[in-house]
Amino acid sequence: MRPLRCLFLVVALAGCTDEKQDAAPTHDPGEEMCGHVDDQGTPLDAAATATEAPTLAVSETPYTVTLPEAQTGYEGFVKMAGPGAVLLFMGQSAVVTALSEGEAGAEALPTPTANEHCPEQIPEHFHLELGAADYYLHLGPASIPTVWLALTEASGHEHE
């Protein structure tokens, strides 16, 4: 009777292990962000200069970023820490104007594309490969004082 009981236990444990492996669904961050476009997310005040820029965390929670008033509209800076492959989703187009590695020198931004899952709600997203440095994102000048954005891991988001 013992060998049968042990065999049953081994089979049951093997079944549990397979279920756990199958239960881990893969998700597309672009599709997931479509469900968060109406979320206010974490409020964050952008800084008037790169040296004072607050840091964005890679998260499933979006941000509502308030931009300081500038000579022409609103503009400010936020910081991202590398390294990593990340996706930056923007609720408004043409707000991201520059990305620099360190506080000096602008670096060319990749060409933005609309989120293919909800292009009207998220008209721009950027796939960024960040090295081991701090990166400063220049937002504006914009005609609006607040912008919705999200910074997530790029894992699972593939373009055709």
C-alpha cells in the first residue's frame, strides 16, 4: 500500500508543478496600459531643470505629471534610471521633446509610435534601451499643464 501511496503523491506533485508553469500568463504591456488610461495614477511634479528632476519608477501604475509653467506653455524634466529595456507610454502626442543621458547632451529619441492596442488613448509610445546611467526626459513645451504617462518593462511587448 505504501508504494501506491508514494506513486500517487509523486503524480499529484508533478501535476501541481505543471499547473503552476502553465498558469503564468504572458502579457503585453501595451495592451495592459489600455486598461489604465483612465487611471490618474501617481501624481508627480516635473522639475523646471534636469538637476531637480524627480525619478520615474518602472511600474504598472501610470503617472499624472504636472509640468511647471514656462515662457511658452508648460515644460519640465523627469528622470529615469537605467539599465533596462523600458516602454514609455504617453497619453498626449508631441509632449516628449528630448532624452539625454546624464544632465548634458541631448540624445536622439526613437521615433514614437501609437500604442497598437488603443492608439486614440495612447498616441505615442517609445521603446527605450537604457544603459547604466540616469536619463532625463524633457517634456514640453506643451499647451497643457498635466500629462499622463507610464513607464513599464518592455518584456512581452513585441512589434510585428
